[in-house]
Amino acid sequence: MLHLEIIGLVQGVYYRASMVEKATSIGVTGWVRNRHDGSVEAMVAGHESALQEIVDWAREGPAAAVVRDVVVSEGEGCFDAFEQRQTG
């Protein structure tokens, strides 16, 4: 399980909804939310290959996003699906 902090122009560009679509399509569970500092945060769980795919996707995001950095660290939790959460 991984915790992602996505930094750049990532709010107001359909980033979270796009991540829900991508994660669901590859079998990743967890959540994604905006942060008050303008970044996006996600907790992702799944097979190693799916986690690598979602991290690679996070570094690009949807077409309107401008991702400057993705900080990846160990995550925690247990999830049944992938959901978009309120700003945290």
C-alpha cells in the first residue's frame, strides 16, 4: 500500500475523478482527495504491478493537469473500492 502526494496544478482539472476511473479500471483500491494546500493526496492498495501503473499515471494525470512531483511513501488502511473523498 502506498500514500501519494501529488503536487502541481492538480485541482480543478478533473484529477480526482480521473484517478477514480483509472484506479477502478486496474483494480486498485483506496481513496483520493484534494488538500487545502492545493495538492492532491491518495492512498492506493493493490498488486505491485497495479500500484506501479497508478503511480506512473499519477505522474501525468489527466490532460489539463500539470504535475510537478509525486511523493510516494508507505501507506496504511484496508479498502474495498476506490473512492473520491472530501478535501482533507
